[in-house]
Amino acid sequence: MLTSNLDLDQVLMAVLEEARRLLNVAAASVWLSDPKTSELTCLQAVGPQSDLVRGWRLQPGEGIAGWVAQSGEAVIVPDTGSDERHFKGVDRQIGHENPSIISVPLRVRQNVFGALQLLDDQVDRFSPADLALVEPLAASAAIAIENAQLVQMLRQRTIELEARNEELAAFAHTVAHDLKNPLARIVGFSETLVEQCPTMSTEELGAYLYKIARTGRKMSRIIDALLLLAGVRDMQVEMQPLDMTGIIEEARQHLAPEIETRQATLLLPDEWPLALGYAPWVEEIWVNYISNAVKYGGAPPHIELGSERQQDGMVRFWVKDNGPGISPAAQQRLFTPFTRLDQVRGEGHGLGLSIVRRIVERMGGKVGVESRRDQGSLFTFTLPAAGEGKV
């Protein structure tokens, strides 16, 4: 029954329910080892206050489960009060004691990767006969858990491969369209110069050179965006408290010509909640959000920036514009490669919001958009809060 199921959560619950039924105990739990840190985590538990036990972490060798996972030996503990190996922190957390424990290693091919633990509120509850019943169950459970983990890993790898394939398709799309078109213009301008340069006036020559330079800068921006999109997934960065005032000022300086050309106004708060992140990436978020607000805002654009601390330990930042708004159908397509805010006007190369989503998620946050027709748009992102300070 156990090995026929490949869903990890269902396997764990089946193991625990079978263990409770087998010995009629008060509680049971499955603890699995982290391959990198060797810490034990309670992935599933049944019994009183099981929701408090679930997710609990033990250091290597800590507690009865830790000792069993480290030694590879099963153990019967008649009275946890007199056993130094017992970790009493769990008892204090749940406000309940289980003096009797039977703990059996989960082992596959001599590799111990966790423990199956049964608990009861009676002292000296378990006997060697009970252990003889639990050990075969643990052996079957170990095989079932490993199979379910392998399937889970395969599914995750499949998701990652699909994401990689999406990136490759996005890259091919950019090269085929967004880079090919400006490159063709540069070649065309250059050939015109070669053929007609001797007969051109200084003004005409300057105009062609200006067009070549502007188109080349556009290609450079597209290439930079592609490199950033491709590098975010694998790049290791250190999350630090952010000087959000300074970061936004850098973004404003970057967009100064655009803001001046469109006569946009920006309204900013005097201070920001302190958040954690990687400053260059956060600046890229603001550049994309503010740039879109300038491009697709009202006439002239009026843009408001703000933030709020959430109860879940995150800080929500936002950019609000006074543009025409975005339809619900269009909102569903945003934050994916090559979806522009205005397909008709066709400005930009459609990578900005997909870059924003990727770097925000890499920093542990989420992106979002709220919009109604003729009522502007509100683009948001969240970052982990850094204490209660403000900057």
C-alpha cells in the first residue's frame, strides 16, 4: 500500500496512521534529514498538538530522533524524563509530555535519512515485541518515502526544465525580432552612408550617424536585459538592509531624460520601512516600474511611490500612475517575457516586467498589479522586512 503511492504527503500520512493503528499510540511523527546540514525536520505528525510539532527542526544528534538518525539504531525509551537524549523543547512547545518513545531509523541501502517515532503518554508503554512490529513498517516506509521524494524531485526538475525552455524560447524571440530589426536598420544606414556620403551635407551625415548611435544603444539595452534575465537564476547575492531613498534617487537619475521629456511628476514619501534585498536588483525594479509609469501614465504622467509594512514580515512597495489602466485579461499576461504594457504603441522590448518578477522572487518576494480602466495602475513588489527601522 505504501509503495504504490508516489505523493510524499500522502505517503507520510499513511505511514503515521498505520503506525498509530498498529500500536494504538497517542502520537507519531516522521523526521527526515537535510542532506546539506544533517538537521532533522519533522515533515509530518499526528496526535495532540501535531500542528506545533510539524516543521520543528533538530540539530544533528539532537533529541531521540536525532540520536537514532545519527547512530542508525532503533531505541525504546521507557521514560523520557530520565533519558538525557530527549529534547524537552518540543514538550515545552506543545505543553504536553509523552514519557514513552519508540524510535526507528528510516534506512534505504544502508543510508539512514530519518526516523519514524511513536509516542505515548504512559510510562514504559513499549516492549521489544512492539519494536519487532514497527521495524518492518519503517523499512517499507523508508522505501515509499524515497520513491516519493524521487518523484517529487523529478517533478521539480521538470518544472525547472520547462522554465529553462521558456527562457531559450524568449532568447530566440529576442534575437530573431528585437535584435534583428535594429541591426537591419544599422546595416541599412551604414550602406546608405557608404553609397551617398560624398554627396551628403553635414546635417544629413550627422542625422544618419545619430540614428546609427541611437539604434546601437537600443540593441545594447536589449542585450543587457537578456544577460540580466539569464544571470538572475544562478547569481548568488547577499541580502542586506537597503537604503531605499538612495536607490530610488539613482533610478530617478537614470530616467531623468525620459521624465523631463514627458514632464512627469513623482511624489515620494519622506521615509521608507527598512527592507532586505540586493541594491542593484532593487534599483532595476524601480527603473522598470517608474519607466513604465512614465511611458503609459497620463498626459502628463503623475506618479506616486509608496510602501507599507505587512503582518507577514514583508514590506510592500508600489508605484501608482494616472494612466488609462489595464484590462483584467492583459493583467494576466504581464510579468511574462515579451508582454508589453501597450502592444499597440509597442515601446520597449517586453523583458522589463519578466526581469522584475524573477529578481523579486529570487529575493523572496512577490510582484503584483492592480488596475481598472481609466483609473490608473498600481504595480507592487514585496521584500523581507529588516527589523522595525526606517530610512
